[in-house]
Amino acid sequence: MGKRVFIGMPVGEVFRDRACAFRVLHDSLPVRWISPENQHVTLVPPWYCDDVEKVCEKLHDLLDSERAFEVCFNEISVGPTARRPRLIWASGGMHDGLGKLQEKLSCLAEPGNDSIERRFLLHVTLARIRKGQKVNLSPETIDWKATLNSVCLYESILHPSGAEYRRLCEVELGAG
């Protein structure tokens, strides 16, 4: 079996700084915080890949004319739903440009990956709620802007303490 990989866009330093400030204010929550260097917008969810080099080459080809994206995150809340909270995330709603990019890149995933069937929702996971725990967090309105200027193929290595992400390749996008 190949490597467990996914395609995402790392968030910049300004976003990470704001996420760290949020974490400091909510450090008592029963969650596992995502380290700043692992914060990203997922475009294509994980699949198992036998030929990373080939995917990296195709990623470069598909992104040749793509430009950076300016995005805005407007809320921090639990997700994916209030009834079944597993995450704390910063979200920005639907984003047509990133949705189209997701559709374009989903062809790189192995067959059976269900990313095409999901509508793109702009979000960054800030924390994972510990199993069996309840988190009392009311949605908070935010105004966090970010420039997403690269796309990465990440390897996701699962550990009991949480996932570790390694960048396998990164493609810089043109200026917006």
C-alpha cells in the first residue's frame, strides 16, 4: 500500500498567529490542538498513493496558470455539525474559486475518493475534540483574511496522538 496523501493549501503566518491567540484564550477546552505548521485548507481529502512523483508532476502541470486566492474566514465554531461536533474550525463558507480548483485537482486522487461529491466549504481545522468529550463553544464571529498562495501534496502519517503531516511537494501560485 502506498502513502496516505492529500492535497491542501497551507495558511499563512497571519492566520496562524490569530489561531494561536484563539488557542491561548481557549486552552482549557478538552481538545487536541492542531500545530500551526499543520494548519491548511484541504482541497482533496486523503487517499492512498503509490506514485507520489507522478502526482507531484501532474500537480505542477494543473496549477501552471493558477493564481493565489484571497479568502476571508468569518466564524469559529464546532463542526462538521453542531449535533456531531468533532472539530473546532475557522470557516468562510462556500468559495467558488477554491471549489473549482478542488474539482480540477480531484482527478489526481485514486478512484473511490469521494471528494468530488462534496461541495467545497472553506475551513481550517484548529482542534480535534477528544473522543467522548463535550465542548461548550458558541460560534464566534471573526474577520481573518488569508492569502493562499501555494498548493501542497501532503503525506498524512497517523499516530495515536494525532496525524503528522509532511509536505511531499509544493507548487507556488502566481500573484493574484
